[in-house]
Amino acid sequence: MPRRIQFDEESLSPRLAHVLRELEYIIVSEGFFHLNTAILARRVRCSKRALYSLASTRKELLQLLIGRVLDRTDKYLSRIAAAAPDPRTGLTQYMNAIVRASRPASARFLRDLTAFPPGIRLLQQHQRRTFDRLEQLIRDGIEAGAFNDINPKLVAELIAMAAARLVDLAFQRKLGLNLAESYEELSLLLNHGLMPNKESRAIGSTNVSDADDSIKGVGSGREAARKIARFRPRELKRSHGHP
């Protein structure tokens, strides 16, 4: 487990606090392996001595910056989860918040992060906290009767495993999606899988040919898949006893 680089935030001068924010922005938007302390100091217009007042080595400085970025995301996601007005809305808002939080992360930052052992461990800890909250949201929804009765730990673990895979840039290229877009698709899958939907189960028991005429012209690819998933023929409802 990486040693957390900590100091008293309140003791920071406004100038150093600004330097930290600038450094965080730089590494998230540009990555960090190609940036030494001299370059970083020049970019944020401070001395190397000022940087070493924050951390004793470049490695520790990177740990500090990565930890701060992930901690801020944790606090944001925790607020979203705590403010959930109801299970369904809460789940949607939480997954949307994950998408929003992932948007600033550049491909270069993800590449460097997943090649930096202390960064990997910090990311794993962050993902564990993120999906522990997700598990609780799902559990609350099941207990309230808002979601299908699916094992919440299994769902959260599967989503966590998927999230760990999604930071892999080669996998993103295979999908043709960036990190935020991948989380958005994962959110759709999670929401549609948990929400009770008798009609979707009825469609699953119907021959594809029965739906052919109704889904012609929907196009192809992801949009077509979404339209097919929303297919609700009236004849199907009557044949299965729906009002």
C-alpha cells in the first residue's frame, strides 16, 4: 500500500495551494512521466525548492498529486450518494457522476497512472470505495423494492472488474470509446439490468421474427440496439396477459 503523503492543508499558503491545483490539472490533462521537477516548477512558475517543500522526492510529489485528484473525486461521489432522493434516481445520479468525474482524465494520464505502481494502488483503493458505495445504493434499492432482486455485491464486483478493465487504453481502442464514454455505456447496462421490466422479459421469450416488421428502419449499431431494447409491441402485451 502506498504511503499517503500528507500535510496540514490549512498551513499551506494561498500560493502553494494554487501551485498544487495547477500541478493536478497538468498531470490529469497531460500525464506525468515526461515531466521532471524542473519542468513542473517552470510550468507553475515556482522554484523546485517550493515543490520539495510539498514532497521530498518526485515520486512522492506524484503520489501526492494523484492522491489529491482521487480524494477529491471520492468526496464528490460520496456527496452524490448521500444526497440520493430515492434508489432509482440515486443510482442514475451516481453513475452519471462517475462519468462526469472521469471526463478530465486524458489518455496519457491513464497510461502513466497504470504504469506507476503507487498510482495503481491509489486507483485500486479509489475504485474500491467507489463501488462499495454503489453496492450500498443497489442494496438499498433492492430492500425498497425499486430494483430487481439481484445480489448487490455480485453486481458491484462485476462493475468494479469492468471499471478496472476500462482504464486500459488498448481495451478502450478495441471498444472505440474513451473512459467517460465507456462508463456511460456501463451505466446504461447497469440501469436496464436492475430496473424491473416485465415487458423486456416478455420480449425475451418472443421469436425475433415477430418483431421484424416493428423494428425495420431503426438503423444499425449502438442506436439500433437501444431502439430494439425499447421495442414494446402492443400485440405482445395482449398475448402475455398485460392490461
